[in-house]
Amino acid sequence: MPPRQKFTIAAMWHVYILKCANGSLYTGITGNLERRFKQHAAGKGGHYTRAFGARKMLYEEKCRDKSSALKREAEIKRFTRAGKKALIRSGAGPGGKKK
């Protein structure tokens, strides 16, 4: 009998931007967008969102793997606030669907 094949489903990674209670924008990555937002909203997310609270998911972008998500996150974090707002207006909203 041939050895069993292992099938793995590649995890989908997401880059996201949140609006915080103080009006600031927070950028992060996750493998589970819904779970991560709930963590941020409950004060159990990153240090920044624990301090300033996460209020609303403004942007979400799907990435093929963790490496590409990390690279895209770093790229977005270098944007100015105006650049992030332009990305939010022209890009994908929550759920990753293009407007």
C-alpha cells in the first residue's frame, strides 16, 4: 500500500487597518481576521490597540502567505496618514472585496 499523502490547505493571510478610539490608524497582519479584530476590540491585541482601543475595521487585503503579508504590512506602515486613507478609499474594505 502506498504511503498516505498529506494534504495541507495554505492559510490565507490578511493585512488590515483599524481605526482606533483616538482616531489613529493601526496596521497589522493575521491569519484569522475576525478573531484578531475581536482580540483588539477586547483589549487583548497589540500594545497599541490595548492603549488606544480598536473601534472599526477600515481595510483588509488578502495575501498568499505570511511572508507577503509581512512585506505588505511594512510597505503600508511607511505610508503617510493621507496615503493610508487613500488606500482605504480605493482598496478593499472589510471582507476583501474591491469597491
